Amino acid sequence: MKTFTVSLIPGFKFRLSLVDAILLLAYIFFCYLMLLIVLQYIPMGTDTAFLNIKQDYIHMPFYLPAFYIHVFTAVLALPAGFTQFSKYLQKNYKPFHRINGRIYVFSVLLFGSTSGFIIGIYANGGILSQIAFCLLAVLWFYFTLMAFIKARQKKIIEHKKMMYRSFALTLSAITLRAWKYVIVYLFEPQPMDVYRIVAWLGWVLNLIIAEIIIFKYIQK
């Protein structure tokens, strides 16, 4: 298969197949869309975008800080986590791989998952959505913590498995929104029904795909 040499960062070159290059471009595009979403909240306020429908909660002392922490740390976790799956980086740029690994782990453990749990308690769509988002936050924390522990223990295969699970949940930031657009376009359901569906579909399918990849490709 034909390969391409890509240089996204000065000094760092990657060899990619055509399929990998297409997937990389798609991922960069979705990360760009996520960045646009984040930029909506600068400067920080209480009546911007999603917060317009959370006016009952924004005056709670912990909700707004948790919301903004969750939004802004997603910008760190998505690109930092993605770099962890490049064998080329692991082999040729180990310090870069490790630094991004630490950024990913700490952005998830200290900020992303914990703030996600707090705002998940008040998720739109009622108890079904709230359970989905809180469970997502707990599993995200657990898989990321275990990935870090296994790396420290030099149990590389187990580390890889946990990283696939962790990053599958990180990608829910993208897939949740993608499924929302698809469902609304195809079926035009009621808004609260959409929240209940994507609250689960946005990450459960990701985790299933991660388990399939682990089963088929990650050495036992």
C-alpha cells in the first residue's frame, strides 16, 4: 500500500498509508470542530450556547467551574491521547510520546472525568441520561488510571488495552455530537429523546469497537 510522509509538527515526520492519512485528516477536522465549540465559551459567561438551557444550574457554586473545566480540558485530551497510538512516535520520539501521555492522563484524571461526573448529574434527558454520563465519567477515570498504573508497572500489553478503552471514551466528545446530528437529521425526534439516545450511543458503541480491536489485534 502506498505511504505518505506527513509533517504536522516541525521536526516530527510520520509515514502513513492512504487509509491512515484519510482517518488522520478526519480526526483533525473533528478536533477543529471541537475547538470551534470551545471558542464559543471565550470569554466565559453564563448565557452562551449550551449554557442557555442550563440556567437553573449555573448559579450553583460548583456547576459552572466544572462545566468550563470539562470543556477546556477536552482540547488537551483529544490530541494528546491520539498521539499515544502512533508506533512511529513510540519508537522514534519517546520523550514526545511520554510527555503527551502524561498530559492525557492528568487532563482526564484531574479534570475531565471528575468535572464530567459533576455536570453529568444534571444532564438533560432525566435519569437515563444522568446515569449514562456519570457512568461514562467513572469508566473514563478508571480506564485512564489503570492505563497509567500498567505503564508504570511495565505491563505494556495491559497498558495498551486500557488506553484503547480510555481513548474510546475520550472520543465520545466527538461521536456524541456526530450521532446527535445524524439522529436529528434522519428522525427529527423530540430534543429530550435525542439527549437520552446519544447519552448512551455516544460512548457505548465506541467502547464496543475498542473491545473488538483489543480482541483482534492486541496481543494477549
